[in-house]
Amino acid sequence: NPQDGLLLQPTRLYDRTGQHLLQTLAPQDTPRAFVPYDHIPVDLVNATLALADTGFWEHPGYVVEGWQEPDLHPTLAQKLVSDLLLWDEPPSIRRALRERVLAAQITQRYGREQVMEWYLNSLDFGNYAYGIEAAARLYLGKSASNLDLSESALLAAVGQAPALNPFDAPQAAEQRRLETLQIMLAMGIV
């Protein structure tokens, strides 16, 4: 979480001499930008929570249910821990329990807004777009801070299923956007 808001530059693959660039793993060779929580639209936070973690503001960062299923990560904090801290540990009951303990600790220590900020800034949106700013620029041609409700619903849906994005599966992405808006409406968020 650097002060200037910039993350690591895109991953670049070079030949064995280190002189010739073979490929850049980022959309349009752009730097990865970190969007602070206060610049993330409320609609994007709400859409993300409607799809991924409806109890986000109430639970302690984890849920006990599903601990016997090591591939299940039912909260945003647990997904964050799984993807960023325990990514190289094979699925097991031990890992599932560690995931819950770490999720509780990061939620307690850093707060829910920080967990949401980290989650949205590290999420894979497909097409080498990691983080909400890269996704907003790639798919919508605008900054994440300028997303409206409909665009927020679209990107929240893509964040849950990166293969169903506007480039690779436009009809499925549109359907998921509409479903997200319907879920938000049913929950009374919009």
C-alpha cells in the first residue's frame, strides 16, 4: 500500500539474454494503479458485496461454515488471504483454518474499508487487468472513481467471473450485469 498509489509495474517477459521483451502481461502496457477506498464508488462496493459477501459489515472477516471445504472462501477477507497470503499452500483443512484466523486478524487490525480496498485493487478482471482501475480503463475507458451504478455492476460481476468479461463474452457479461442490478434491487441497495 505505497503512499504514491502505484503498484508494481506490469509483468514483462524477456528472452534469456534479458535484452528483448517478449510479452507484457498487462492491458496496454500501463502501470498498475492503486485506488484508495475514498475514491472507490459506493455503487461498486455495494455491487461487490451483493455478489461476493453480503455479511461483510457484520461478520468478523470469516465464517465458520464451510471450513471442511478448503476451496471455499466465503468472505472477501478470506478470499484476500487465500489469494495473497496462502496462494502457494495446497488446499487442506489446516489451510482453511489458517485462512479464517488470518482473515479475522486482517479485518481486526486494518478494518473493513482497508480489506475492501485491497480486495478491489488485487482482483483479477480477466485480460491481464488486475485491480479495479485497470479493469475500468480496459473495459470502459475511464477511471474507476468515475464509474456509475451500471458500470459498477458490470465490473463487480466480471470480478467474480473474469472469463465473462465484455471482450470475451459480451452477452454473458451483459446478462451478469443485469443479474447484479436485480440482486442489488432485491437487497434494497438501489
